[in-house]
Amino acid sequence: MGGSMGGSGIVNIFSNDETASKQARKRLKAKLEAAGFSVPADFDPAAELIVCVGGDGSLLNTLALLGFPEIPIIGVNTGHLGFFQELRPGDMDEFIFRYKEGQYLIQSLKTVSGEIVRDEGEPSFVKGLNEIVIRGARSTVARLNIFMGDSFIETFRGDGILVSTPAGSTAYNYALGGSIVDPRLDLIQVTPMAPVNNSAYRSFASSVLLPPHMSLNVLPEYGREKNMLIVADGVEHNYSGVRRIHIELSENTVKLLRFANYDFWNKVKEKLL
Ligand code: NAP
């Protein structure tokens, strides 16, 4: 039988390797099957729902592993921070009941995508639900020419820059002093990482906010280090001979299932204060 979305009746469950998560996954599978859903052992792209058991990190890993599918996803938190995770293991019966009754909402979260153009070879692409970080591959001061749209803005000097989605604003961005953004807003936040500001050099010291259609181009300063470390949702990618990195908000959204009474600011209060 299908869920409230009139879907396939198939639910994919992923979990991290912790014992508590594996146990919760097993219990949820049994409950879903008893409620008439089919829970395959491997990912089925025809599924109407993905459940991810673990923490935010597990949800991010699952999305990256599956290539950011359009299928709605819900998280079960097994003892982590759980900003994205809507459920606790004890909520499963209530969740199945509410899901079948259609008592939920879908939070559509924009992702951020990056195109890395190098001196040789085809461009590479990265994507993140939280953020993309651009930094030098070595522990020296990164020198990055920053263009907003077509306009050259500054030569940034520092550890690097972090480009955050609204959903990622409460993660690494927040630890760097960036602003918390209500995910109903559509914008890109660019947060400097340890910017150098002295009598010789000037870089933006605060985050800047850009409209959703504006892209960001980052070019290593001419004649300088071209080996870059690009980190998408915590996953590191090393690139040599980087000529340009183009970053923009992607139309590819993550559809996070929430209970009907979900409130972003209550979550912020509960998790961050
Ligand atoms: P991790 O370094 O093991 O843990 C990162 C922490 O950030 C976890 O506690 C995670 O929650 C939490 N988190 C993830 N997304 C969040 C969000 N949107 N809002 C609030 N908290 C969030 O790495 P990970 O678990 O693989 O997660 C990757 C993320 O780590 C990256 O996207 C980046 O934002 C973040 N990170 C943060 C720092 C920092 O704060 N200094 C440094 C590096 C990376 P759970 O406990 O529920 O998993």
C-alpha cells in the first residue's frame, strides 16, 4: 500500500554503523512492513520516502551517496545534534500514523553547487546541502580573487571562504561567526575563514549575503598556489591546477519531511542555545 502521497509504498532506510542506529533501523523496518510498506535491502529509486537513522552527518552522507535524490527524506536522531533529524527512535509509531494520515509538511531546502575548472581536463562538480568550503591545499595564506557575478570584489587573504545555504547556516558557518538564516529565505551566504586584515591587506571580515540568482567566481591569485581543497558538506576533494571555481545555489532541492508543528526557530533554540 502507498503512503499519504499516493506513492509506491516503498520506503528506503539508511543508518550509520552505530549499534543504536542499526537497532532503530531494524525496529522501523518491522513497523513499516507491519503497516503495509515495502522496505528493500538496497536503495530503490522508486521509493516514496527515504528514512535516515543517525545524526545530521548521516543524513548528509546519505544524500551525497545517493546524488541528492528528489525523494522526500526524514531523519531519526540516535543521540547526535540532529538539526535535520525530525524523529527520535521512540517516535516511530506516531510517525507512521501521521505519515499515512498526511500530517506532515515538506521543507524544501536549496543546495549549493560548485564547478571546478582546471588547466587541464573536464570540469569537476561538487554539491552540498550545508556548504562548500574553498581553501588552499597547504597551511599557508590562501589568496583568492573573488568575483560576485561578473564584478571583481577583492583579493581575499586568509584560510579560505565558506559558501553556505540557508540550511547550512547553523553548521560550520555559525561556528565561523556567520549568521543564522531562516531557511524560508532564498540566499547565499559567503563567510570568510580567518581573513587577514592589517595595514598591508584588507579582506571582508564579516559574512556577505547574495541573492539566489547571483553566482560567485573564485580564482586563485595569478602566479600563486593553484592546488585547492574543496570541501562539500565535510567531504574533502583535492584539485591541482585550479583556474576557476564557480558556485551558485542549485535548483536541486532536498525535500525534508517534518511534522506539521515543525518550527525552525524552536529547533534553533533547542539545539544552539
Ligand atoms: P562532523 O565534523 O563529524 O560533525 C559536524 C557537526 O555539525 C555534527 O554535530 C553535526 O550534527 C552538525 N551539523 C551538521 N549539519 C548541521 C546543520 N545544518 N546545522 C547544525 N548542525 C549541523 O561532520 P559531519 O557530521 O560529517 O557533518 C558535516 C558538517 O560538519 C559540514 O557540512 C560542516 O557544516 C560541519 N563542520 C563544522 C565545523 C565546525 O563547527 N567548526 C567544522 C567542520 C565541519 P550531528 O551530531 O547530528 O551529526
